[in-house]
Amino acid sequence: MRSGGKGTGGKGARGSGTGGKPAGGKGEGSRPPARAGKRPSHDARRQAQAAARSRPEGLPAATRPAPRRPVAAAPTRAEVKAETAQVLSTGVQQLVVTPDENEMRIDRFLEARFPQLSFSHIQRIVRKGELRVDGKRADSKDRLEAGQTVRIPPLKLEQQAERPRSAKADADTIGFLRSITLYEDDDVMVLNKPAGLAVQGGSGTTRHVDGMLEALTGKDGQKPRLVHRLDKDTAGCLVIAKSRFAAATLAKTFRSRSARKVYWALVAGVPRVRQGRISTYLAREEAYDGDQRMAVAQHGEDGAMHAVTYYAVVETAAQKLAWLSLKPVTGRTHQLRAHTTHIGHPIVGDPKYFNIQNWELPGGIQNKLHLLARRIVLPHPRGKGTIDVSAPLPPHMRQSWNLLGFEDAPYDPIVDAPDE
């Protein structure tokens, strides 16, 4: 006779020994335990198994690498301009200077952000103190630093329609820029700008060098940028910075007058002094037709800036025409055109400054501006020696040189002129 009946180890309620059912099972009147949760469905188990198989070996689910989130692309300069242009006359704007606009003059900044603004409008808002930089009044010639805040008063601008970009158009633009490139490396390129091509946009100007440079924007988002300008009708050497470092360095080079520039011009008449120095103050004036011109001004006049140009007569044609070599020390707007007119020998074909009455254009010479940015000499921004580039005569000037028998020999008497 066995002892214990339905005691421990019998078929009744068993303890928690090895192989036994959990305590609280059927027996001794206890309730069944509450389930922690529903058992996963068949599909859910299959999904969990598939996830486990795809998990990197040795990594638990809690520590496996999180999926990468897409990084939002920074807005392009064109997008920034478009957003800024939408402000129209909605109120005062606070614009932050971007790295691309570092060391840009305030008037150039406004021209770039608001191509529809006229020069007189820009000067007016600056003169009235409506434009402020970091809360302080500023002059149009002051230079900006990245991160500064520019306060812009309400502006009434005309909305410019955005033209869609196409791969073919970009390829054509790149091909054109390559065809006029005189020099290029990783930091700098020098273009042979054709006469008639604007350097920057403005009212009614849609095709210009600055816009074309968008097609050369690199994978890092850096767009080549202008470091100086040429008039629309002036042909020749135009320096472009391909990196932010080069842009900042070259801007300092031009400001410090370390860049040597030589221009060639065909002027009316022959200067009595064959080699000389022109030193005046120049200021903008409103013309009767609403256009802006530079005029000789007195020291202290509003907007008057000192301008210095050296010149030398290279060759002459029957005392009626002279080939001048010009070296501007300063870089004022229309400086050479205003200075040659000031000494009584305006540049042939100049629609703004040619002021000789009843002067007849010699046969065979086209009525186009005869001014060439012939040569640029400047230190490389990374200290890699000197960049020295010369541009050929544009077609209309080549035609005139051939007609007059001028030979563009390599010697240029103005190269050794002083820098001050």
C-alpha cells in the first residue's frame, strides 16, 4: 500500500520540479494564469523570422544600425534669389549674407539679389539710410561679410519669370564658355568675353556671363563667380574664380591693386602728350535719356571717387586716329571711356561718351566700341606663380587694325607704368 495517496509527486497538483507543469495548474481549485498577450499569428511569426534572418549576424534587434535618413539638399543660389524676389513690396526684409556673397560690395549685393533694381533706386535707399547692415547705416561701397544681416526696405519689383533649365542648354552653354576660355586651372579661369555680351543681368538682360556660370556648378554646389566686371561692349580678359577661396583671395588682389590690367583702344585724334597720366574724380550723373554716365567731378562732391589712368600712344593714322594702350590704376565704372573723353580723345564707337560733333567714321571701320581688355597679370590665389593672359583683338577691332595697318607687336609701352 502506497503512502501519500495524491500527495506530492502524484497526479494531483504538482510542484515546480523538473518536468512538472507550472504551479497554479489544474488542481487544488486554483484559477488558470492570465495570459501575457495573444499568441502571434502565423503571418506575424513568419515576418519576425524573415527580419531575424536579414539582421546583421551577432547584432540584436535593439542594436542593429538604424536606416539612414535622406539629407535635405541646401537651397541653391538661384532658389535663394527666387525666394527673395517674391517679397516685392510686402514689407521690410532681413537678408542674411551667404558665403558666396562674402566681401561683395553692398550695391553689387543688391544688383545680384534684385536685378530689377535701377542704380538710382539702390543709391536712394542707401543715401536715405533705409538699408542697414547689422543695424547700422552703410555706404553702397562697403563690403559685406558672410552671416551679416542686411535690412532691406519695401521694394516694388517686377516679377521675373523662371525659365526651366535643360541638359542640352547647359551643354551648349558649357561648350560656349570652353570656346572662349583663355586660361583655366582648379581655382581660376580667364574668359575672352565677346563684345556685346553682358557680364551681369539687369533690366531686360537675360543672357549674361554670370547666368552662364550656373552651368558650371560643381557637385559640391560651388558655382564659379565673378571677381571683377567689364562693360557689355568691352571685349577681352575677364577673370572668374572657381572656388570660394579663390574668390576671396582674388577680390583682395583687385582691391589692393595687385592686378595689372592693360587695355587697347582706338580713339579719335592723337593726344599731344604721347604718354601721360589722367587723374580726376568721377561721379555718376543722370543723362537726359534716363541712362547713367560717369562725369568728371570735384573732390568732395556726392559720390565722387578718385580715378587714375596711365596711357601711351602706340601708333597713329594720319593724325585722325590713335591706338592707345591704357593702364587703369583704379577700377571705376566706365573709367577709361570717361577719361579718354576728358582729354578730348573719346573711344571710337562709344555710344555713351563720344562727344565730337560732325566727326565722320572712316570708311571700313564699324561703329562699335573699340576697347579691349588686352592683358591681365595677377598673382595666383594659391601662390602658384603669376597668371599672365592676353586676349586677341575682337573681329571688329581686327578689321580696323588691318585697315589702318596697325601691327599688334608683343611690346606694350604701358606695361611698366607706375601703379599709383
